[in-house]
Amino acid sequence: MKIQSVTVFCGSKSGNQSGFTNQAIELGNALGENGIQLVYGGGGKGIMGAIADAVLAKNGKVVGIMPQLLLEWEAQHQGLTELIVTETMHDRKKILFEKADVAIILPGGMGTMDELFEMLTWNNLNIHQKKVIVLNWEGYYSPLIAMMEHMHNEGFMYDDWRNRITVAKDAEAVMQTIHAWSGE
């Protein structure tokens, strides 16, 4: 299957390490150069803004999905190819899921965790079989990965979490995974 569109879940803040933003920019550049559409939360700040700017700088397409509630709270990106405004957060997540072939998880906070686990839950319930890539730059998600391994070892997973998530160490590894899945 040729991957044409990815949804990226990530922080509307930049975090404490400049590398988080650098990885988002590197990934955004690669997506734009490879003609892969970015679908994301629509924000113009933090890692969200950095990846959108990078894709746009490479003449790529960027679709932002933002609920009405956040239009005033989060600074929406002003230069998107398309902005879809939803009524609710749930509507936002549904469209984010529907518009992509793959979900990529970059560093983020509570919202990113919510989006990741909803994608995984829908995958577990066979609502979809979309692949999920977690960018674990500098071990940001290592504690979460250890927790999922612990849940698996304690018998709370229906199958091995590694069947649902690919862990990539950096943006380059994310793109290598996408190319492999696309048969390139």
C-alpha cells in the first residue's frame, strides 16, 4: 500500500529539548519532499507548528483539524492547505483517523496520549487496522513503552502491543518505515 497521507499527533508546545522540534522539522521536510500529506491538529505553535511549517516549506499539503473550542485557545496555523473546524474533540479525532493511512506519534502531552490510545483502542477493536509509529527520540517514550510491556506481561493486553506499534528512534527511521510499508 502506498502511503499518501499521515496523521501526526504531537504537542502544541515545543518541550524542553530543541531536538523535539528538530525531529518534527526533519520529518516534515521528508514528508513534503515525498509528497505525503500531513494531517494534524491544526495548531501553529510548538511541535505542531514546526512540522506543518516544514511540510509547507517543501510545497507539501497540510490539513489541520481543529474543534471550534480550540480556535480561540490554541493559535491555529494560518497557512494551511485546508483547515477543517469540528464541533467536538471526538469529531476531530475521528477525522484525523479517517484522513490518514498511518498515525505518527511525536513528543507531546495529555492530548497526544489521548489520541495515541484512542487509535490503539480502535485498532484493538478492529475498527481499523492502521499502523502506528511512535517516534522515540532520545527515549522520550521509553517509560510508556515499558508500561505497555508491563501491561502485556501482566496479562492485560489481548495481543502483543508490538503488533500494533512500530517504535522509531528518529525521523529518518520513521521515513524508512513508511518507505518499507509503501514497498519502496
